Amino acid sequence: MSELENRVKTILEQNGIFFYDDMEEILDLDSLTYVSILVELENEFQIDIPEQYLTKGINTFRGFCDMINKIAQIVWKLFLLHI
């Protein structure tokens, strides 16, 4: 598991969400838990999650990791444009 995946897994587990080997397993998230996870991901990775993800309803471990990777790529491209 990558460092990013370990950090996301820790946040999920802190919110009472556990999964085993299946990264595509549908996670049982109520709306409060979902928002809590997004806020903790923002704090952990020092990012702002765009509104499109707030209502998207990501519901797998892989989905959360992919979201962080996509945001990181966008931030990196913007950074390179300003150098």
C-alpha cells in the first residue's frame, strides 16, 4: 500500500469505516461520515476539495484515493504554470 493509501485508510478507520482487501468494496457511509472524511482529507493533504466531489458520492477506498490523486495533479500543474 502506498503512503497516500495508508493515510486515506487511517482516516477511514478513524471514522469507523473498515474494509479488507477489496479496494473497490462499497463503503457504508452516511452523509455525516462522508463530510467528516472529506474534511479530514482536506486537513491531512492540505488541499481544498472542489465542490464537484462534495456531491459526487464517492463510496470506495479506491475512489477516495483517486480523488486525492486527481486534485494533486491539478495543483501540481497549476504550480508549474506559476514557476
